[in-house]
Amino acid sequence: MYNLIKHYCDQKHAIMSCCFKTDNATSLKPGYLENFLLKVNGKLRGQNQIIMPNVIQELPFKLARTMVMGVDVNHPGLSEKVLSSIAAAVGSYDPLFTKYVASIRVQKNERDEMVKQLDEMVCETRC
């Protein structure tokens, strides 16, 4: 059911979605609900964390000229029908690193950890 919801919401209709298993919500393991709400807040462009003003003053570089980036590759599980791995890159675009833009690519070779189109993805995240 999860894959179906994510496919139609995210890919077909460009609707943000956030799912959880009913048993996880009813058992309320410590931190589960908080983590879920952090994800919802992030998808709604909320700020989950900020850099404190006293820390900003001590930094040896200018935040306005700095971007924080992350890159990862996700591989399909053994039971997945699609065999392609997905590469993603995100980059911050505000001085407090709370707003970001993402770029994704399908990897040409299965289970390839090297992101072949990283230069294009970085350009998308900073432009």
C-alpha cells in the first residue's frame, strides 16, 4: 500500500505525502511520533533546526556564502521490481541551512555507488 500511495502522490500528482504503519502509531515507541512530525514539518518547508546566533558569531566563514550539501545512493531491495539505484543530492540555499533544494537521478548501472551525474545535480541544487 505504501508504494502505491507514494507513487500516486509523489510521482503522478506532485502531492507531498508522509506515511506510517498503524502498529507504529498505536504502540507509540519513544521518538517515533516526534520523528514523524519532523518529517512532516520538513516537507511543509518548516525549520526543524537552526544555528544559534552565538555560534554564528564564532564561525571562521560567512554563512551567506556557504552551502551544506548531502549526496546518497539508494538501492532497491531484493523484492523490488525496479532494479535501478537512485542517486540524490541536496543543497542548502539560506544562511541558516534550513531551506534546501534536491536533485535526483536514476543510476545507469545497478547498485552503483558512484554518482555519475553529480556535476549536473550540484548545478541544479545551487542554481
